Amino acid sequence: MQKRLALAAYRLSVGVLALGGVVVQTVNGFFHPPFDYPNYFSFFSIQSSLFAALVLIASAIRIGRGEHGEGLTFWRGAVTLCLTLAGTVYLVLLGGASESLQSPREQTNAVLHYLVPVALLADWFLGPKERIPFRLGLMWLLYPLLYVVYSLVRGRFTEWYPYPFLNPIVSGYPGIVTVCLIMAAAMIGFIALLTKSTTHDRRA
């Protein structure tokens, strides 16, 4: 019982932390214009943080009610993949620049891109979870793929792209395809690791 409550408290805390990070940046932008809200919520890391907050808070509530939370392991895997990707891109390709996300608040960016992804990884590898086959885990690639399409289509109309490597003016379409293929290969390898760590007898 205590372990379940501790797990629920952990997931609730991480979920609230992710949500709070987005809210803090949003409020900060309101008091420090100019701040483009449509652009801000078009960042992959911001969308993924909101997604993670929803999944983790829902999981915490179900555990707190004494439920096993069947079905949420899949979504936890999805947000773990997405935020690990977001944190890696933020560090490696963007150099950890806060300005790249329209926000000068380095502490908040560090929470969303480093602390929350690490907390998700710890929860995934150390916490209980149901078995997720590799072929099912591959479905986690759908959102990043749709995000790339969304960013490119939206960018054609707004002339704004969330990241330099998705900007055809900066990288060119061959460069975009190359970067996306490299990321896809890395994500497939990571999905294999995430799904391999699941077992039949563990539940979330």
C-alpha cells in the first residue's frame, strides 16, 4: 500500500512539475511581451510536457484509487520517448539555449528538458509497468512524424519554424530529411530498449 501511494505521489509530482513549467513560461510571457502563444505551443517539448502531465496525473489518480492503471503504460512509454527526444535535441542540437524556446527562464527550461525527462526515465525503468511489444512501441513514432508534418505545413503559412533543423530555408529539405531519418533511427533503437525492459508480470 505504501509503495503504491509513493508511486502515485511521485507521478503526481512529476506531472504537476511538467504542467507547472509550461504554465510559468506562459504567465511569464504575458508579463514580458512580445510573446507569441501559437508559436510557443508549437514547440515539440511544450506539447510533450503537457502530454506527459496529463498521462502522469491520470496514472497517479488511478493508482490512488487502487486501480492498476492498465492501458497507461503505453502512454507513459510514449511521453518518455518524446520528452527524452526533446531533452536530447535541446541539449545537442540547440545547445541548451533558452532563447530557442522564446523564454529567458533557464531554470524552467532546465526543468522541462532535463529534470522531467530524467524523472520519466527513472519511473519507466524502476517503476512497475505492463509488457509493451516492440511492434506496438513503434506506434510511438506516429506523433513525432505528425509533428514534423505539422511544423512544415504551418511554417509555409506563418514563415516560422520551431527549430532550425526543420526550417527549409536554413537546412533545405534534404537536410531536414537527413536529420529526421537520423532521429527516427535513434528513436527506434530507444523504443527497442524501452519495450525490452517491460515484462509480463509487472503492472502500472
